[in-house]
Amino acid sequence: MAIEIEVDFTKSAQDNADEYYQKAKRLAQKKEGAEKAVKELRQRLERAKKKDVAEVGARKVIKIQKKEWYEKFHWFFTSNGMLVIAGRDAHQNELLNSKHFEDRDLFFHANIFGAPVTILKGGLDSGIEIRQEVAQFAASYSSAWKENLHTVDVYAMRREQVSKSTGKGSLGTGSFLLSGERDWYRNVRLSLVMFLKEGKLHTVPFVTFEKEKEEIGGKHVIIELGRDKKSDAAKKIARALAYDDIDAIVQSLPTGTIKIL
């Protein structure tokens, strides 16, 4: 294959050779720069692909961790697998009573003004130890925590003993008419445990955790009365559990100051 080369006859052979050498050098530098740019572009594309995969994976995890209906309340499963739900406010207390409190359930309430309606689903079929777990849950989310009381009495009642109506009309939001004998749980200690299980945040009464701690394993925090604000306590819990959703932690904490063990 013939190669044509232009020669400037006004210059010497050495000058022509030097000029072509410099041109070749510049072309080599451009080629090197172009190869470097291509390499960097390929690396950026690979990083972008990995990021897309990670984001898709994250979306899949979120989809898997879809919230159940009961997760809008305070909730936990007893050591024998029974569902417990408690209201976060007066409106949720009303909702629990009107929609989720059924004939075979039990109603738990701390004996103090400002406490959640706490429902043990299928509670009539439960034993005393399970009911003690629910009593501690009801106590821990009551205003006893805010009042810095380490213990509080809790009672349990059946569906037919809890009503919204009186002879003079209906009661206000979050108020109920209670009738008949109550099952009492005296001096119930306020204490909760928070942990992750299958990527989901769980908050259970301490007595439930004691029964299940070998099965739960891993990291956990014990939550008791203390001096930390909820926001500060939530940050400590987030670090301890390596869990980023601080809002979810705050929503799961009782009202009042907290100590993390």
C-alpha cells in the first residue's frame, strides 16, 4: 500500500523529517487522550449500571416490606404468635373499638388517664402469661411513662363489657363505658425492647423479649424510663441497630423521656 507524503522543498530534508515527527507525536497524544476518555466513559457506564441495579434492588426490598394493616397502630406478636394492637391516639382508640375489637378479643387498658386501647386478638383463648405480656405493652404506651411512673396497674375486659353509649347518649372520642368485673394486673413494669427481624422494626414488651431472645438473636435495645428526649433516643437506637428510618423509631417509642440499655 503506497503512502503519499507532502514535502516542502523550501525546507531541508531534516526540517521536513522534524515536522512529520512533531505531527506524529501530536497524533499519538490525541490517540492516548481519546483512549483515556473512552476508558473513563466505560467506567462511568459500569457505575451507572450498578447504581440502577442497586436502586431496583432497593425498590424490591421496599415492596417486600409492604406494611400490614395493623402497622398503623402500635403492635406486636406475643410469644405464642397472637396479634396485639394499640391506639396511637384517641381517634385510633375509636377505630380499634369500632372496627377491630371482636367477640373473642380482650380489651386492655392501663389504670391511668391517657392510655391506649390495647386489643389482644383472640384473647379469650390466651393464658395468664400471654395476658401479662399484653399488660406490659399497654402500660408502656400509657401516660404513666410521661409521668415518670415505673409501674402502673392494668386491667382487661371482654367485648360485651366495653360500650360507647350511655343512658344519656354517646361518649366523646376515645372515651368508653366499662361495666362488670375486671381482670387486674398490678404494678406492671414499664419496659420495651426494640430489634430488627427480617428487615422490619419490632417493638415488644420486655417480658415477651425474655421468652424469645434466643430466637431473635442479633442486635436489640432495651427501652426504659430515662432522661433522653425521644429524638435523641431514636438516633442512638438507629446507630445501635444500624437502621436508617429514624421517623419509624420515633413513632414506635412511648411518650416521655427515655433511657437506652
